[in-house]
Amino acid sequence: MKDNRFKKVCDMVELKQLKYFVVSADVGSFSKAAEILYTTQPNVSKAIKALEDHLGFDLFLRKSRGILLSTRGKHVYEYACKAIENIEMLTSFSQVDRIETLQISSNPSAWMAKIFADFYNQFHVERLHFQLYSASVEEIIKRVASYQDELGFVYVMHNQNTAFQYALGRNHLEFVELKKTQVVLYLGQLHPLYREQEIAEDELKKLKLVQCYEDEFDLNNYWRITNSQGKDMPTLESVVITNSDCVMQQLLQTTDLANISSGYITDQVDEKKLNGIPLYEKENVVMFGYVRRKSEDLSDWGQQFITFISEKLKK
């Protein structure tokens, strides 16, 4: 008998009623809840009353200065929150089944942003959604390992490959190299060393940097440990850390900050005028490629993007 009553209640309870109930409990007022829910106070009161009728008891104690959850209402509140979360999750699964997705992450890169835009313009189709997330190497490893992204594009120093491979192995990932480039110091037109072709060690010590991210694998972190000849190098001061390539570009153009990044990997160079000074002259020491999950086939769109970016790298 009790099971039949429970089933009857579940059949009658609506998701809207649960949402109205939870929001009202959170803010302690039907009128405030109505404002948040873009409806009217009578509609909220009506929905709550209907829910109370279905359950057979009062959910709130009505006070002159607002509402308070009743003892039973507190128990219902916990289950209502979980029910709403679960229903919304089920709804998202249903939407995913009807929509194809391409989810990738990348170290902050104006070049990657351009490639992504070119790919969208060429291949956008109905029911296909894209996601591009900018992050550090460490965060990209976590995102791909946890299935937040299918692919993660990174720049890593060749001399850091042992530590990089260890991090990948712990997360059951692999790295596919697409191209090598070099470490370059970028200076904007307002920097006093803008027109220099090389930089001395004493000048290097004075630099203040803007970096796109900071973790074990960022290029500045490696540079302050050792150079290609194994010589200890001075710590370089990073005064701005940002995950935005746009912020970095703006600072390079309008301040005396410098940036240590990889060299351009294609001839499609940003038109903004920056002077790039190779720190390891004529050495290709930065690996560019993508992180993926081991022993797992890429989606059709993931493979399509890899093919697209590989063709762009040949130009």
C-alpha cells in the first residue's frame, strides 16, 4: 500500500514544483523566488501548495517575515535538490545523444585560435557543437584524462620529455608530436631591446615577463633551470601570469614586458609587430603536438581536426 502511494506521489510531482520549492527554501520568500524564476508570486505559491497536497504535509512554516522549512520540509529539500540535479543530468545525456561534439583544449595560442576558426568555417554542420579551452600543460593532461576533452594541444620542451612522459603514463595518455620549433623571446615595440637580434645574459636577468600560464612544463620554468649546455640560468621574473593570449598580446604591445614562448610553427604569423629573439639559436627544442587517451579511437570529428591541423602545418 505504501509503495503504491509513493508511486502515485512521484507520478504527480512535477520538476517545476521541485524547482519552485528549492528556490523558495533557499531565499526564504515566495516573492523573491518568483523574481529569480521569472514568474509571479501567486504562481510560486500555487506550485508549492500543489506539491504539499501531493505529499500530504506542509513544507514551510509561513511567518510574517517570510517562510521557514518545516521539519519534514528539510528532508524533502535534500531529496528535491538531488532529484533536480539527476533529472538535469539525464536531460543533458539526451541532448548529447542528438548532438555531435568536438572538445579540445590547448595552451593559449593565437595560432590555434585561428586554426580553430578556419576549421569551424569549413566544417560547421547542423547538430555539431565545438569547445576550445585554454589551459596549462598540467591542466590539459587532467582534462583529457578525465574525459572533459578529447584532444589537448601542448608545447613542451624536448629536454622535459622524460617528466612529461611520466605525467602522461600516470594518466594513461600518450603524446603525438606534430612539429618541432624553438624557444623565442618576444618583445614589443615599446621594449628598449625591441630592435636587438640577440640578448646577452646580463640583459636577460633584467627582463620582466608576461607568461600565458605557469606550471612544471611552461617554457620560462625550464629556462630558469638550465640552458641547452647545462648551465644554470638566472631566475626570470614573471610579473603577469594569464591564460589569455589576447591579454598577453596587449601587454606586449603597450608595455615593456617580454614573453618566452615557442617560435611560430607556420608562416601564418600574427600581423602584430613583435621582435622574436631565439634563445637557443638554430635549435628546434620545443615539441608541438597533442595529448590523447591511450588505446582509444578518436571520434570522426577528432580525427578530422587532426587531419586539418596537420595539413595547415605543412604550409
